[in-house]
Amino acid sequence: MSIPLLEARNVTRVFGTGLFKKTGNVAVDNISLTISEDRPTITAIAGESGSGKTTLARLLLGALPATEGEVLYKGDPLSKLSRHKWREFRREVQTIFQDPFDAFNPFYKVDHVLTVPLSIFKLARSRQEANSQIVEALELVGLRAEDTLGRYPHQLSGGQRQRLMVARALLLKPKVILADEPVSMVDASLRATILESILKLKEERSITVLYITHDLTTAYQVSDRMIVLYKGSIAEAGDVEQVIHDPQHPYTKLLISSIPQPDPKEKWEKDAHGGALRPLTPGGCKFVDRCPAAFDRCHSTLPPLYMSSPGRAAACFLYRDHPVVEASEVLDTTAQPAL
Amino acid sequence: MTDPALQVENLRVYYHTRTGPVKAVDDVTFSLEKGERLGLVGESGSGKTTTALAIMGMIKPPAIIESGRVILNGRNLLQLSKEQYRRVRGNQIALIPQGAMNSLNPVMRVRSHIIDTIEAHRRIKRKEDISGQIQSLLAKVGLPSEVSGMYPHELSGGMKQRVTIAMGICLEPSVIVADEPTSALDVVVQMQVMATLEKAQQELNAAVILVGHDMGLMAQFCDRIGVMYAGKLVEIGSVEQIFEDPLHPYTQLLISSLPKFDKKGDFKGIPGLPPSAKNLPPGCTFNPRCPKVMDHCREVEPRFLEARPDRWTSCHLYEGAES
């Protein structure tokens, strides 16, 4: 296998350690992940608030230094990139943010976010060329240039603005796009168009997408594979069909059964419990306090990722007879077209 | 229809602005049976929260209740004085607010929040009685008793929302208005909080109005669903009917665009954008986005009629087919 485009090697990020506070908040705990450019895929990174999904995205973007471990871009650690390589990284790895309202400067016309990246990276030789690239990018996300260009951000809807952000990322011809909750601020009826343009990034432009979300339903809709995070660690990883329809980690099972399905015939398994104040015993599995299947060993030892079935990994001692794996090992075997 | 718990008739809430009135809620009519759970769904700006606030008597200028009646126990609440409404609010109708983290006072213990609510309506004679009452209230919403002495910052989001439920049910209201009570919570916690609300509601046999936009939650929690669009109630019916056989084209599109776990990569949205409440299209407000639009729809506003038994909708497709 060639050198992966982006690789997280045992990255850990701790917040809030300093002179006075000795114990910090571990947002991302020893996660390893590779993103190769061989086959474009959409990988969902799913987790609840506080699971470390946004921190992981920021580590991969180089927006936040890792406390331990390293993020590598084409084999070189981000912290030691040369100026030239850093620039290349900045172009090839793009992001789409959560809030389409904050991502624009209200004083500039929306054209600004499209023309500036082109001129900074010198991707167009003339104004005409820049213009044709912009029109093409807008078309891919389903926007018409005459409806959007020349307007101010407040004149566009949230859905249009978010699609402009997708177009902006697209203009730089990136290899990887990290989309952090791209549809959570958009009304339900407009979500579909954004998800559709994200899917097009992969299918028409061969861009690998990391789709970061708390919403398992939209994650299932667009992605090929899924990584479920819990308290900074990978709980489960694998092909999205299998993870959703046959979850193996007790946490994933709880998470999926908690989603209210928009169909009155599918019964919701409701359980009013969960208000207890139980402190976590350090060193054990992070889910042990809520796990219905917990046994002695779970309280004392942190489970590694086991290959629970071919192409699947779950960090749970229920699968202790299976071989220990890295998340990227199982994910790479499952990569396949979504539709 | 037997003895409804709450009736809302022709409710209109307008915002008066310099450029003319904005119809936030326009001619909304529905009723609630005792112990019934009604969901009010709609996109942002559709008027669902304003409807809920109007029922609570919490509409503030520049919004004004133009007309309509809200009938609880035979009394039209909209004719009550401020003080009379205050006695009803919290006592007979309770509100469970949207952001639990912002609705608790950070310098008050949980116990004091509940005592405040009770004292606003009843005289507390003995301190011992009240602490026993608080313990049983907390137990009802699944919180351990030590929570009563805690401050809001010591609690998780789900626990704070349980505290607001405890405050809501402490005076045993007959109607509970829950405005997106779980929108800031994670799915697992959402499921637990909704189960808690359901349990509390069933014990009181209270009617619930659940305001929200999550159709999944509505499908699982409610008995009946009212769909709002641009300030109007466009359809109301039982949850099974709304999901299996929606009548209004907006409801049909809404139901078919829901993401599910059994169909993949099938992105159906609703074409177009919701109209601005300031500048509504003439005729039916949904006509610019409606796939079944007729010439008639662009001129005449449809009436809210009983198209099938117990199923009300405002759409020209069903006019003349009233039962």
C-alpha cells in the first residue's frame, strides 16, 4: 500500500492541563486512522456531543496540535511540514463547517469566498478562467451562478450558503474534505440537497469525505463506512450497512435503538432510566457504567479494538476471542462504492 | 368528541411592524382530549412555538393576539386578566421549555426552583411536607434525591431537562406544553427524557402539546400530529394517518423526504424555500412549492375543513369532499 494521504497515529488530545490542574479532559484518546486516496470513500465519524469528533477533525486539519501521537500528511508529521508542503496540505485537505451563518463575512459579497482561494493558490490564469471554474463548481452543488453571485450572505438561505461552502471547498480541487456537521443547522427540507452535493463530491470528483455528525440517519444515507466514537475512543468501526443494521458494541446498540424512527409502526424502545450519578472507574472501559453486558474485566481494563467479524471492529471484551486490530485495517477491506 | 382538555379556536398572532402585519399564527384551530399527546410540527418560522406561547399566555409585544379563543375548563383564557392568567399558568397549564440549560437559575439549588414554583400558586405551611414532596417528584422524573441540593451546573443536560419536567408537573397540570424539550440533547438522553415525560404525563392523565420538527420523535411520542406551514395549520390527524396517508401535499413531501435506515442515497427534499412571513404568496401559501398546484390555488385561500372523518386539512384538492 502506498503512503496514505492523511494518517492519525495514536493521537491523543488533552484539554485543560496546566500549572494548577493536573488532570485534564481527554477529548481524543489514542486514535489511529488512515485516509488513503486510492479509492474515494465517505467515512462517517459519528458520536454524541463530547465524544471528541470535532476535536479529531481539528487535529486532522492541523488546527490543533496533538498532545501525544502525530498526524501525518503523505508520511510527514504536520508539525514538521515545510512551508511548501504545508501550502499543499492546505489546498488538498479542505473543510466544510457546521454553521453556514458564521462562515461568511457579512460585508463581502459571497463571490469573495470563491475568488480569494483561487487567487491565493493561483489556480486560475485569467479572470475568465476563474469565472468558469466558479460556475462549474456552483453547478455541481446545484446552484445557478446568476442566483448566487453578486449577492450578500444575508440574501441567501442557509441551504444555499452551505452549498456555497461545498463549492468553495471544491474549487481548490482537494483530495479530502472534512465536513463537520454540515447539515445540522439547516432545515429538514433543505438537508437533502446538501447531502446530495456531498455524495457528488465523491462520485463525480473522486474526493474522499470525512462526514462528522451526531446524526446517524444522515450518516447512513451518505457514507460507505462508519466510525462510532465514545468519549474520545473508537467504539466500533466498519461498513455502514453492517454497523447500522447489526451493531456489535453495546454502545452502538444503545445509540441506534435510541433513535426515534419516523414510522409509528417501528416501536421505540423507551427506557426512562439514566439519571444516576455514577463516577467512572479510571482504567476500565469507558462505557462500563451504562453497559448492560459489563463484567469484571470491563471495570479494570480498557478493551482494545477486536475484529469482531470480517471488516468490523469493536472495542469490547465480548469479542475478546477475536484478533486485535487497528481501525484502518478493517476499514480498508470494506471500502466499496456506496450505491 | 368527549370533553376536551383544551380547545384552540381561530387563533391569530400577528407582529405589527412598520411595513405591515406579519402573520406568525394565522387562524389555527385544534382541540386536545384528556391524556392525549398532540405534536405540532413545522420548519423554523412556521409558527409552532408562537402557537405554544399564545396558549401559555406568554405573547409579548410587538406580537399581539389578534383574535381567537383558548378554552380550558370552560374558560376562555385569552379574556383573563394578567393576574388570573398567572394563576392558571404553571398550575393548570405547564410549560417545559426548550433549552433546559438556560431556563434554570444558576445560583439557585434545584430544591429552590421547585419550591418557587409551588409557592407561586399554593401556600406552604410546613417545611417537612415540602421536602417529602420534592423527593417524590424527583423520583418520578428518575433523579436521585441528592439532586435536590445541587446547583444546575452540577447536572448534565438530560438531568436539567428532568428538573424542568419536575417543575412542570409539580402542581399536577391538566395540560403540558413541551417546546422542543430535547432539541439540545443527545439521542440516548433524548429517549430517556421522553420516556420520563411520558411516564409523568400518564400518571397525571395530562394532555401534552409537543412542539418540534423531529418527525421521528413525533412518530414515537404523539397520538395526533398537527402540521404547520407559514403560520397556518395545514393538516391534523392521527399519527398513523399522517405517516401512512398524508393528505396535504406539504405533509406528503415532508413524510417522503424523511431519512430512514431502509433506503439509501435517495435524497428527496422539498423544492423551493419556505415563504417569508412578511410576504406570503396569494392564495394557498404552499402554492409556489406544491407539485399538485392548480390555477385556483394561486388565487383562493383554501379553508381548513374535515376532509375525512377526524382528519382536517386546508387544501383545494379536498374541498367539496367534506364528510
